[in-house]
Amino acid sequence: MTNQIARPGKIIAIHLSYASRADQRGRRPAHPSYFFKVSSSVAASGGTVERPAGTELLAFEGEIALVIGDPARNVSLEDAWSHVASVTAANDLGLYDLRANDKGSNVRSKGGDGYTPIGPDLIDARTVDPHDIRVRTWVNGELRQDDNSAGLIFPLAQFVADLSQHFTLETGDVILTGTPAGSSVIVPGDVVEVEVDAPNASGAPTSGRLVTTVTQGDVPFDKALGSLPTVDDTQRTEAWGSAEAAGLEPATTGLSPDLRAKLEQAPTAGLSAQLRKRGHHSCFIDGVAANIPGTTIVGTARTLRFIPAREDLFKSHGGGYNAQKRLFDAVGDGEVIVIEARGDATTGTLGDILALRAKARGAAGVVSDGGVRDFEEVVRIGLPVFSQGAHPSVLGRKHVPWEVDVTIGCGGAAVQPGDIIVGDGDGVIVIPPALVEEVVDAALAQEEEDAWIAEQVEAGHPVDGLFPMNAEWRAKYEASRA
């Protein structure tokens, strides 16, 4: 190990790389994406970082930093690690208040002086397994991050090989390899420590603790020169790590327990009747039936679109961590995956492995206007699936998984992310979120009324004037309820 940290020619950082962070953010990238940090942001251990006047969301990100040795240009994945000279700790500090105008470039939000502490010591990359490097972060002595390079979505060597396709990685360049879950906001007076080590390697090499203290700045930004810091609840949630940590009400993206309970009681026939009364006639996902008789399904839609199979497009979009796998990895509790397969039942749009993943993540079920392979095993797993039935063929026969969380057409119905999906023995319907409270209350009221009418018919009364009720029967019904 050495403690000589030179200023790099360039710093390349990864946007999202750890599975734990991806799960926290609710999205998982198919490929790595990058941004540059200015070399003047580099700082040594024991220094300070200033939170500028008028800002509130300075966040730490403990990371594994790779220091390039021999220059790398168009290197293979197998050879990439040999171009890494050293491994050390880094803190990819960022100011969420300045994210809005720079989008994903992070020029101002991550380019400030002292925003890239690195060190204090370098670990010889030849002495460690790139798949077994640990990163930990403490704030005021409390452990906040603890993960391992085995938890990366992409291996460390891939960053080197991928970047070398586009430009030469020169000696001394630094790659910041992304942060795991646990990143959050720090305030003036906080002390952040990051350590990278390889506890299972010979000698358990370590970078030592990289220490940075937060201070408060007193020079405001000049609105005449550029955009001022701005924050909203979305930025606060991302900076702190969750709405709760930010002191906000939890995001209300799903159904409340009370509304879900109402929808589980309301039959699709009654719901669709109430939608028709309000001018919505195209709410049916036609041609699908439950894999488990008697199954009901209630949840908010996450959407997946398949396009017709084409060899070159399947090669670029069908393999690896494709759109289908990303959605099944990201579906949340109480959500329904709705798949557009163009009504083609002659291939499977999911199988037992993906069904297991959806069930493990708490999905309410799947609706597909295509087929399902491993049908009996999917039934055994117990995940509610509405589809056109069983088909043994694999995905690439007819479909290419193309994109997620877009407006799709499933079984003749338009479905948008966040729409309410309800299914039972009569089929599956789509309810616009703005109408769901009104529609379900009206449907349940109608169900209560119909049950009373059924009692009268069973007692021997003719349906004429009773179904629908005339004024006389209506008065009797109201009196019975009073």
C-alpha cells in the first residue's frame, strides 16, 4: 500500500451500480451509465467539504475507487482488471439542490471543491479479488453503508472495459464505481468516514479511513449568473434515501388498504357497469382468464411492452438483463404486471422463474394477452396470472421485450402505469385512477341493492317493477335500509 494520491487527469463516475441501491430506487439499469467529475473536486483525507449557503441536501456516497495503471483502450473484459493499478476509498459527495438544471450530467451538483475525497491509502489491485472488495461508510461513528463488490449489478472490470471502448483510460485516471444503499444527507458538523478493504485477502489490505468534515458556507449563489438551488419532495426523498427519512409522508403511489379492500369486494361486472355509466366503454382486457380458478386480482399497473420478433432486435434487446427481467426485478408490493403481447398466445410471456420473482417481491399478479410457459408450475407457485393460457415456447419465438412503464395495449384495452387493474371470474378491467373511488363506492352500493332485489325475487315477487326498481319498490328499499 501507498499513501500517494495524485490528482487524476479525469474522474469517471457510475450513476447506479449496486443491486441494493437499485432496489432502493426502484429501477435497475440494463447497462452502466456514467458522468464526469472535475479533477479540482479531489480532496485528501482529513479535509472539509462546504455545504453552500442556501442549500440543504448535501449527501455522502461511499464508493470503491479504481486507479488506472497501464493505459486502457479497447481492452477485453478478461484483460480489463490488469489495467487497474490500485483500489481505494472515495466519497462521491453531491448536492441535490443543484441537480435540476444539469439533469444527469451532475456538473454543478457533484463538481464542487472537495466533493471527491479519495484515499487515504492505495491497495495494490493485484492483491485483491475484484469480486470481493468491501466498502463501508460511517457518519459520526454510526455505520451507514456496508456492501461488497459482489453486490454490484456489473463487475468492476466491466467499467474499465466498457469505458475503454470510447476513450483511452490514462495512467492515474479514477473510476468511481457507484454507491450501495444507505447514502443520505449530511449537515454541517457531521464527520463522514469511508473505508475500502478486502478482509478475505492475504493481509486484509485496507485503504484506511477516509475522513471528511462538513462545514457551512456563507457565500450565496448569484441569481444573475445562473440558476439558484432548488429542491422539492422528490429530491428530498432521493437525497435522504426515503420519504420517511426526509420527514415526508410516504409516497402514495399504490392503493390504500381501505380502497384495496373495497376493490376486492366489488365484482368486475359491477365495476364495469359503473364505468359505462361514466362514459368508459373500453375498459376490458379481453381474451384472458385466471390460471387458478376463483382467483381475483387487484393492484396498480406496471407495464411491459413486447414487439414482434426480429432477429437483430432480439439480439440487442432480448438477451441479458432485458426489459422483461428488469420489470420483474422491480415490481413492487401490490402491483400488477400488465404485458402487451399483441394478443398472440403462441409463445410464453413469463415462466416459473419470473413468477417466483414477482411473488417474492409482493406483486399482486400478472395480466398478459399472450401465453404462459411452465403453466402448471406457475399455478403451484400461487401467483395470480390472467392470460390466454399455456404455451411451451420460449420468449424469442414471437416477441422481443422492448420497454417498461409506458402506455400499452393489452387485450384491446389501453393501460397506463398506475391504472387500477381488477380481475375475477368474469375477466379483467382497467380503471383510471381518478375514477376509482367513485366507481368502487357506486359498484358496492349497487351490489347491496342487487342483493336486496334477489331476496325479493327469491321470496316470490315478479321482476317487473323490481328489477330495475320503480318508485314503489325504491321506497321499500330505502325504508328497509333506514
